[in-house]
Amino acid sequence: MLILHCPYCGVDAEETELHAGGQAHLTRETVGSDDEAFEDYLFMRENPKGVHFERWRHASGCGKWFHAARCTTTLEVFGTYSAQTTAPPREICDAISGKRPGWSWKTFSARMFS
């Protein structure tokens, strides 16, 4: 069973208390964007085998959304953090890199550490 730590209320919640919300750190396309950009926002998602950043809601607890970094193949959780952040915290990326040398995902490595 997947257990995630809610960074808001401090509870270690089982997945039955949570609601998955898909990929984290998406840039929402709004008024003025072209059709192709809006289509990409709606339908194009990362679905990696391995480390993934996801949105979760503590549905049976505080009700707040948060982000989690976890491995989709082993269910190993590298950490959870506030949904108001635009990129994963450095300590979570360091924890992932420590267990998976050479790891990078999307543009996070270049954007975060430059």
C-alpha cells in the first residue's frame, strides 16, 4: 500500500485516504494561448517508468493538495511538499540523485540548478 506524508497536517496517510491528481508542475495554458499549446496542456502528460512528480489531495484529512516524488515501479516515496511550489525542493532531487546517479527528468535538472 502506498503511504504518503501530508506536508500540511503532518499525517502519514494511506492511499485510500488520498486522491491522485496526475502530473505535478504543469504550466496551465489560458486565454490567448494557441490551440496546439492548449491541447498539449490538456492531453500530453509524462507517464514514466521510474521517478515521477505527482499531485495528491488529502481527501479524508485536511483536504489540501500537495506534491509527491515517487517511483512508479517500486512505490518508493522520495518526499512530499507543498503544491504551491513551482519545482521540486532541492533536498528531494538530491535524495533521488543519491539513489539513482545520473537521474534527470524533463527540464527540472537544468532549470533548478543553473
